[in-house]
Amino acid sequence: MTKPAQLSDPELTAIAQAVGAQAVSRTEVIQPLWGGYGELFRAEVDGGEHFSVIVKHIRLPKPARHPRGWSTDTSHQRKLKSYRVEVNWYRDYAGQGGDASVRADACPMPRCLFVERRDDEILLVLEDLQTRGYHRVLQQAGHHEIQACLRWLAQFHARYLGVAPAGLWKTGTYWHLATRPDELAALTDTALKTAAPQLDALLSGCPFQTLVHGDAKLANFIFAKGGRHVAAVDFQYVGRGCGMKDVVMLLSSTLPPTDCERRCPALVDDYFRLLAQALSEQPVGTAARAVDAAALEQAWRPLFCVAWADFQRFLKGWSPGHWKVHAYSEALTRQALEQCAIPD
């Protein structure tokens, strides 16, 4: 058995015991964590309820360099908070919201099995979604896969509508303006730079705030066979927000730039249809069940371009040549500036 980096045999034994198993029989590194903050690996265990578990081994000392060159203290502190938020999410929120026994499969996510914090490390042991039939991470998504992700987001937003983000990000998403001062300073698009606070305020102040996943890109969705059912992972940037933020992240990561203008309007329509259905399926007596889906859509739909412009603000400061900066994203940004009566 090849051990993951910097984990001793006693630590692996402790992981097994924490999930009611006798021993770890095999480990497989899945990927390093972004920015050099540790690694994600699968551990097969003998005995007990689980055949295998997923372990996120987080090492907190500041890495020497950032993959995109943003090795600043601001970046480091944001990353540290993101891991604390993720621990809080799995411990306090996942499986909660409404009637958890009824809603558990509406927007599947891993259950937290064990958390251990040390001075400069966190071990987060999660349910292995492969054991529930979710085993495919895709590089490209077809129509059925995008619909499955939109359905997951709609269910998630309905389930956590109005929930306070205690222990989470006060404002969700990894590109939130208050957490990206370095990227804003580097932004050369002066109209977008000037508009950034107003765009952020429109999203943060809109009615019907929910919890957003915060990084709803294709890589954070795991599909079951056939592509019509999906689960989500990676909740480092979950927090309060407008659901349009997650929809923008999903569509920007699944559609080729040349397809966005043609396909986005219908996919946004699909999201709102799925959201209305998800609201109607919430348990009777919950606040979400009482929400007027038409009123929510009226509040959120105009913010689709605003959410995209907000993401564009981050991208053009962080990596101006990024493939997600394209004609459609620029057109939506201009629409958002016009909608806000901000001259470009």
C-alpha cells in the first residue's frame, strides 16, 4: 500500500477506526488540493459499514507558490477560511434543511464521517460517493448532464432558501468582491472596475437569498451512469447569495464560448422551471414551500447578466486571457452595466 504524503500508519489506522473499520487496506491519491494545500485520496477499509471513504488531508502552512502567481497573504487567508467553512458545512449543514430524511436525495452530497483538526492540518473524512453510484467526473457535458446539474442547483437553492450562513461565507462564491482586492486592483477594464461595488450590492441585496454552492463548475459534479443523476462535492465557498451565481458558474464551465449565446437563454428557462418544481416539493410548513416561484424568478432573472459580469470582473483581474473571457461574457457585462445605468 502506498501511503498518501505525510500520513503515518497510526494516522491511517485512526481514520479506519473513526469510521468503524478495522484497517485501511489500500489508498489511492485522487488529486492534490489546489495551490499545494494537501491532497485528496480514497481509502479502502476493511470491516465496518463502509467499503471505502474519501479523505481530504489539508495542510495549512502557506505554500511557496500559487499556480497562477497569486501568492499573497490575502490569498492564503482566503484559502484557510475556505477550509474552515467546508468543515462547518459538512458538520453542520449537509443533510440538514427541511426534512432531511425526505430531501436527502434531492441534491446528493457526501456525508461527513469524521473531522480531526490539528495545529496546521485538517483531516476531513467523507462518504465515498462511488458507493452510491456516482463515479464519473466529466471534462465535457452534454444536454442530459447539464440538465442534471441545473436540477441539482435548483433543489439545493430551494432547500436552503432563507437559511442563515452561520459558520459559512457571509457572501458565497470564491470570486466575491470583498475577498478579491488584489484582482480588482489588477483589473484594467475601468468601467467594470467602477461598477464592481454596485454589481456586488445588487447580488447581495436581492430578495430571496439562499445558500449558493459557490464553485458550481463541472469538475465539482459527479455523475451516475447515464448522466441523468448527479451529486456535488467541494463546499469550500458555500455561503449566502443569489442562485444566479451558481447558474453562471455552471454554464460558463460547460458551454463552449461559441454556444453560449444560442443555448444560455433556454438553459436559464430550464433552471427556473426546475426551481419552481423544487420549491413545490419542499416539506409542507417550511418557508421555502410558501415562496412564490414567480416572484422569485422576477427578482433573480434580471440578475443573470449581473452575476456573469460579477464573475467577469474577477476573471479579467485574475487571468485576463482566460478562455471564459469571450464575446458572450463581454456582451452580458455590457448589458449589466447598461441595466445598472453605468456608462462603459
